[in-house]
Amino acid sequence: MSEVGQFRRANSVVDGEHCVAIVNIDTVFGLIPFAEHIHVSNGEIVSIRGYCDPRPMLSGANTSA
């Protein structure tokens, strides 16, 4: 069983060389909001950084068997 289902783009903002995309990731732990910061310079991707709140995943992993 896959832990990740769908990615749903909620919003995106572009300002010059920077783009931020907010997506909701449908997982077995529920919807997890995720922000992705992309920096582009001279037509090339310089960096991609992702940010999420891991608490839904951590609480799901801490359940006892």
C-alpha cells in the first residue's frame, strides 16, 4: 500500500526568481499541507526546498502494534 495518494495544488505565488507552491498531499495519515520554494536564476532551477508539518506522520508512526 502506498503512503502517498494525490498531490492537490492549493495555491502558488511567483515573484521574480522565486516561486512558492502550496499543495495538499493525500496520505494514509490524512491531508498534509506542504510548501515548496523554488528558486530559478538565468532560466535554471537553483534550489528547491520543501516544508511540511510532520506531526500527522509522526503520530501515525507512534501507534503500538
